[in-house]
Amino acid sequence: MKKARARFYRLKRISLALVVILAIVGIGGWKYMTVEDRKFEAFRDNGAGINSYLSSFGRAMEDAVETGSVEGLMEFYAEDYASSAEGRWVLGDSNEANGVRYSLLEVTGDPDSSGSDFKLKDLKSEWEAYVKPIAMVDGASIDGAKVPSDDPSRGLGVVCKINLTEEIIDGETARVNVKYMLHGRDREGRVFHDRFFFRWWLRSTGEGRSDWEIVRDELVSDPEVANMRVGSKESGFEVLDLVTSGLVVEDGDAYRHQRDPQLDAERDDIDLKFAVIQHAGGGGTSCDYDGDGWVELFFGDGVESRLYRH
């Protein structure tokens, strides 16, 4: 009897200890998750604020092209902005391949400038040299009238957004990899597309999630990153005959993706184990299929996939 009672009290103490341990672990886990949730929310809100800031930079670039002045762009940079003068960027000479013009945005190395600072006045000259040959930004205006950024008829214009967040200290600083894209026309009427990657060091102005200033920047120079301007060789476009190309049939109906008949849950003769599967995968891609230097188009389809050879 005494042994049974002793065993009972021992199990009771063990159970109580386990309950206490579980309570401590639960409370600790809850506090940890609460802290991590707050960190995530701060990271998310800062990221959204930075993207809003970058969108404003894109609109300022559109204004710079329209007015010929980069003063609005310079407002995004801190008064104490400074970057390494060694390795600044410049748009290289134009090359041609397969009827397409392209230029690389290249890092320039000046041994005489090593260790010196690249200041606001130097940055202003850099942006002025970039903006000068651009005649217009597609989508920024229609017949000379400014189109609001939320207008559905607006084209792509300038797109500036976070490509990779490298570091964010809530409400203080951030380091982000920025994707910059401009769709426009040069002063000879040729269409071009810029796609560059920059690394920006940002500092919060303390006025809100979207209020930052650039204190340092550099061109992202990496073998896996192509900083390039691609454009048409001549002004204007060639007209594509959609019927001849096969993209549109003669009756005027566009080529449409079709579901695989063997995955059609509405057919009585098809027994699907999972009726949610109703469509074949579809999509399109482009690649140089035959290695001749010209890009082909491939459209995946549930009935008849198509390869358009160039």
C-alpha cells in the first residue's frame, strides 16, 4: 500500500513537472513567435515602403525625360551622398546582331580615381548623360498628355522595383538590389528597352515607411546579370501577317490554348480519379531552337503545341 502511494505521488510530481515545462516552452514559443511576427511585419512594411519609393523614382525619371532636367531625380539622393568613383557605369557603344541593336551598361575602371568619392555633382552629370539621348518614355504620355500611373491605358513606362532585399534595419537603413527598366524611344525614333540592376544603400528620413534617401549606389556587376539596352535597328516596326504566321486562322479567330480532351471532366467517356484536373499545361517560351542565332517561339497546348521557327 505504501509503495503504491509513493509511486502515485512520484508520478504526480513528474506530471506536474512536465506540465510546468510544457507551459514554459509554450509561453517561450509564443513570445518567440510574437517577436518574429513583429520582425516579419516590419520587414514587409519596410519592403512595401521601399517599393513605393522606387516607384516614385521611376515617375521622376519619366519627368526627367519629358523636361530634360534631372533636378527631380536628385531629390532622391542624400546631401551627403558619396560612392566610389572607381567602377562607375557608362552605356557602351551600340552593337548589332540579327537585326537588333544592343549596348551594355558597363562598369568603368579609372585607376586615377581609385579611393576618391563620387559626389552629387558627378552623379547629376551621369544621369544627364543617360537622359539626353532619350526622346520619350512609352506609356508616360499619350499625345503629349501625362497619363496617371494608375490609368489602365498607360504603358509600362519606367519600372523600378526591388529585385533582392539584402538587408533592412527597421526604420534606419536598407541595402537593396534594384531592377530598373525603361521602355522608350531615342531621338532617331528607334524603340529600345533598358534593363539594369543597381545596388542602393538607403537611409530612412524618419518620416514614414516610404521616406528614404540614397546615400550610396553602384552598378551590380555579376556574370549572371545582364545590364543591357536592347532596341530596334531602324525606326518603326515591320508588319507581321498573323494569318501567314499561323497565329490567327483565316476566319479571324485567334489561336487559343485548348484543354487536353483526355483531361476534360465534362466528357462522359473520360473517367478521372481527380476531377479537379481539367486542363493541360499551357504557356509560351522563346529560345534559339536550331542554334542559327534567331529566336523561335513555342506555345504549349493540350491538343496541338506549336513551334514558330524564325
